[in-house]
Amino acid sequence: MTTLPNWLHRAAANFPDKLAVRCGTTDWTFAELDQQATALAASLAARGIRAGERVALLASNGLPFVASVHALTRLGGVLVPLNIRLTDDDLRWQLADVKAAHLLHEAHFADRAANIAHLSEENTLPMHPVILAADIQTPSIGGKKAASWDDIDLDAPQAIIYTSGTTGQPKGAIITYGMQWWNAVGSALNLGHDPADRWLAVLPFFHIGGLSILWRSVIYGIGVVVHQRFDAASVNQSIQEDSVTIASVVSVMVQRMLDDLGESVYPQSLRCLLLGGGPAPETLLRACAARGIPVVQTYGMTETCSQAVTLAPVDALRKLGSAGRPLASVELRVWNDDHEADPDEAGEIQLRGPTITPGYAERPDATARAWQAGWFATGDIGTLDPEGFLYVLDRRSDLIISGGENVYPAEIEAALLAHPDVLEAGVTGVADAQWGQAPIAFVHLREGATADADTLHTFLATRLAHYKQPRTIYLTGPLPRNAAGKLLRRELGKLVEPPPA
């Protein structure tokens, strides 16, 4: 067992008066965050939460979420963050699947919490409201001092986070403290570390991309600027006014931030927009490069504790479109059926290292399928160039095979997004009597756009091989996305009636 001193305790001791969290008009220093976490831990212990128990949390991005994360660490509880955008049925299923022992919730989620906590006639979870005060009062559920885990066991589970479910039923990926530690170390070695950094957190904390920021904050001793939800104008204002140096975003966010930014520019203090959530359109990357916006692509997933591969800032322009090289704590290979792929040969991206999940909670079968000869099989397709830079092509499950040719939806989506009238594009495959499968596209146009399907077909004719051309282009409203902003291709067919066949 390898242990380290509690990261928040250490940050509070070393930087007691330094900003730890800013949320709206409320600032907490590291000392104040430590006090809040300690008080909340005592309250939760008084309500019966014990080490090793799985504790679900129904909360949006904000101070209660942040304090709950660290309070559970004090108690040795395992956090199960719930996606507030899911239906009650979905959440009830997750609570039963993970065998949660308790449910924490913000006050305004009281009705939802009561509904989802009732798993069956025989089983209703104990519920604990979490109401935190900005002036460092004891949380509302009150209690005596709790036993505290002063050291962090790197092998212990910190959280169980359900995969975003872009394909099929979500699974609860086990996230250990060691995964958080080594991911933070690898990220700092790649992106650099500045004690003056402030990380803007707009990705949901119930996803790994948001949660990992909270751990980097206490490991690095840097501040986090929390946004409850994404709004391009608010994020741009925060970058200008809150001394933000790094922000974690996805492509659709960056596009909207650019639209809102207009002719304005970001301050020189912004050193990195960390761009994840899937392959980014080259047109977007070039637009950012032309304006001097420091975009750095990254590749990762819940099971890799966020970043696994990240482009170094020095390579951002030279390797435009690449996700970069693996972090120092990660090994990467591209595997093609029975051999390691040659440079520029497509295959499945496989990873190993201390930032990779040991498995899925209550899913030994899924864990066994995911691990192949000591490597974690991501289900994503990519290539490595001769210098070892990764280019992510698509999800294996989204691959379209048309007339024996591999067609990647992301490539068609990127081509469509190059048209100035296109705001969003999504591509999926349908059965085709002649070719086996054929791609079809769904396009959400910008306000005031004049393009129609014929215009877009003509536009693609010179940009894509014939077999990659969408059989049909549907003009629709906003495309379906999960809470992290990832496109849900499996839901695209529901945008039109009757569904494509």
C-alpha cells in the first residue's frame, strides 16, 4: 500500500490564504475549503457514513459538490457522482447497479432525491441534504467531529463514475486516488505547472473531465473557477476577468466561444484551452490558430481518468489535429487484429499504466473484455505517425463499412463543419442494399443560414471520396449530446420522422 499526505490538508498548510475555489461571487481559500470539508465530514459521519461505503451525490457544479468530494475523502467513502441530466429512472438504475449505501443531495434536488432513493419496497437509501454556507458555517446536517483519513491510499477507490453511455448501457468505472495522482503529475509534466495558474471548470463534475480538475487544484495548489453550466459569454468574461490560465472544453464549446468573442482577443495570461471530447474539426483548430488562441488537443475517457494523451503546447501548430503523445505515466499502442500497427496504419487505441481503471464496479465480465493481455482496449480507432503522435479517427462502434471501405463519421462531420452555414454535424450509418452500409448526415444550420441539402452535397463532392458521401443529408435542430458535450450518434435517427432505415 502506497500512501501520501492528504492533498487538501497539505495545500491548506502550504497556501492557507490562496484562492482554492471561486464560484460566482463566493471565494474559498484552501484553509476555508479544508474547514468546510472537515465540518461536512463530521456531519456525514454523524449520519452513519463509513469508510468503504459507496455514496451517491446529486449536485450541480458548485461549492457543495467541491466540499462533498473532500469530505468523503476524509471518511474513506467512495463518491458516486450522478448525472443530473439523466432521467429519474436512469439514476435509480445506477444507484441499484452500484449498490449505493447513501445519497447526498443539494437542497433544490430534494424531490428528485426522494424519488430516486426509493429503489424498491424493501430498499430506500438514506438521504442527506448538503447545504453549505458561504461564510464557513457548519453544514446544515450538523454533527460531531469525524474520524479522518489523514493519508491517502493510492490504491483505494476515490470514485465510481458511470461512463457517458455514448454506446449502450453505462458502466461504473472505478477511479482510484492513484489514478488521480498520476494523471495530475503527467498533465503537469506535459502542460507545465505555474503556481499562478487558475483552471476554469465548466465541464460537469459528475464526469471525469470536470472532477479531475478538483484534484489537480489541491495537488498543484492552484485555484479553480467554477461555472455551474456552459454559457459562452460567461466563460469568455471569466477568462478576461478571473485570471484564468487554463480551461477544459470540448469542440462545440470552443466554436460558441469564438462566435461570442467576435473581434475581441483573449488575454496573454490564457495559456491553454485543453480540448477533449473527441476528434476536433480541423477548420476549428485552424480558426483558433489564426487568432492566436492556444488550443491543445487531448484524448482520454472516464476509464483513463481524463487525459491519457495530450499534445504539448510546443507541438500545437506543427501537429495540428493530433491528440499528441501519451502522458509520462501512460503507455500507448495501436493494435490491428493480431499485431502492433505500423506508422499511419489504423487500429484500436490501447493503453496501460497507473492512470487506467482497474475495472468496472459489479461488472467482472466487462472488465475482462476491456483488458486484453495487460492492455486496456479503448474501442477507439486511431493511427500513430512516425514520430509517435496519435491521431484519433473515431469510435470502433461508429465505424461505417460501405462497399468494403472504412468510413469514419468524424471525417464527414469535419468536412460538413467546414461549410460556413453549418453549426453542428452528425453522421451515422444505415443499412444499404448495394453497399452494406451507407453514411447519412444530420446538420444543424446557423441562424440565418441559406444552405440546403443540395448545397451541402455539392460542397462535399470535392472534399470527400465518393464512397464517403452521405446518402442523405437531413437539416435538423440542435443535435443530441451528453452532459459532457459529446455527440450521441445513436440518437441522431430520432431527429427525423420516420427514422432513417
